Amino acid sequence: MKLWSEWKNWQVFLVSVVLALLSMPLLDDYFFSIFPSRGSTIFGGGPEDLIADINTFLFLYLFFVVFLYVFLIKRFVLRHLVYLIIIPIILFMVRIDIFLGGIIVIFVGVALGKLGRNFKEK
């Protein structure tokens, strides 16, 4: 099956962006109820809907890129993963609750990716 062949970093990046954009309308209200916007983001103040959409996209991108990188890349290089997630982490540093949520998303993505990799290898 072609899915299990060697994936490259740019493929994981593009698939993560597409998955985040496709799932964003489904999870936007749920995310906004957990982390109310209060108008704080690295981009400054703005409409709450725009800030919530940006934060939702960054959370989803962060989850998908970590999960897919751990699950699909055969030679795991931590430095490459850090390059893929550094922008959302910097943007999350504006508020401590969103930053900690981002760290939790990273751990969940790594755990699910390793679980999927172990299941795939059996």
C-alpha cells in the first residue's frame, strides 16, 4: 500500500495543513468554548472570530503535524519536527493557557503517533 511508503517532511506539512483546514469548521466552536479568545494573540487585537479561527487552525495543525510525523516518518529526527512546530509554539506563547494546551496537544500527538506506529508494525 502506498500510504506506508517513506514520507518526506514537506508531504507531512502539506497533509497537516489540508487536514487542519478541513477539520477547522467542525471543531471551531468546541475550541472557542475551551479557550475563549479575550482578544489576545500575537497578531494583536481583532475580531474574536478571526482570533478563534487562527488559534483553532494552529492547534489542529500542531496536532496533525506531530501525529503524522511520528506515525509516517521512518527516520524520526527531533530537529525536523521542531522546525515544523516552532511557529505555532511561538504564537502560543502569548497566553499561558493556550501555550500549555499546545504542549498537551504535542504530547497527545506523539503518543497517538507512536501507538499507531506500533499497531502498524504488528
